[in-house]
Amino acid sequence: MNSKYDEELTNFIGNADKNLIQATEPTKCGMISEENWKSIVKTLEAQLKAMDRLGTLLNRTLTAEQTCSFINQMTDIHIKHEQYWMEELTDEAKTLKSELEEQSKKMMTDLTTQAGKMSEQSATDLAKIKMEMQAYSDRLYHRLLLPCLLTTLLSAVLTLWLMLQL
């Protein structure tokens, strides 16, 4: 039993010596001043606020499915409007064609009645009427074509913009 006691005592003394040696050795210690501590706390608070704002923004952004759905809806609207404008353009073209045919018939009758009386003045009048008819035709054409082109361009720009947002 003495040997066990001696062994424990030796271990205890050895450990105590080690502890005393370790206690006498200086160790490095870091210190944070109150000003530094406040700065660290402020930085952490700013980071938390920024993360909160980012979380809010992420909740408001569209998902890929929502974006695809929106693009599909816009494409459907574009197709409907394009069909509508094409129908309008076709109707206006038919109207323009019938008006031009009527004007041509009227001009032919006027020309036939004046065929024997044609002079320099009537040739000038005919050229003037022809220019007026061309100007009228151009105005109608531009009145029909411009809205269709603007709608198509707007839809294309909107579709491209939405694709770039993905």
C-alpha cells in the first residue's frame, strides 16, 4: 500500500511542480479598448442591418418561375396586339385600296370628259391631283404602319429587358 501512496505522492508533487513552472511562465494577453469594442459592435450591427435589407430584397425579387410566367404573359399580350394591329392594317389597306379605286374612277371620268379640252392647265391640274393622291396614300400608309411598328418595337424591348433581368 505504501508503494501506491508513494506513487500518488510522486505524481502529485510532479504535477504540482509542472503547474508551478507553468504558472511562472508569462503568456501573451490581448486587450480591446472600449472604443474598439464599440466599433466592433457598431460594425456587427451594420452588417446585421445590411443582411436584413438583403433578406427583404430577396423576398421581393421574382423567382425564375415567376419571371418565366411574366415573360410568357407579355409574349401572349404582344401576340394579341400584333394580331389586332395586323387586322387593323389589313382593314385599312382594303379601305385605302377601295378609296384609291374610287378616286381613279373619278379621275378617269374627269379625264374622259376633258379629253377633248386638254390644255396646259388641265395637265398641271392632273399632276397636282396625282401628287395629292400620292400624299394622301402616304399619309394613310404611315398612319397605319407607325402604331404597328411602335407596338412591335415596344414589345421586343420589354421582352429583352425582362430576359436581361434574369
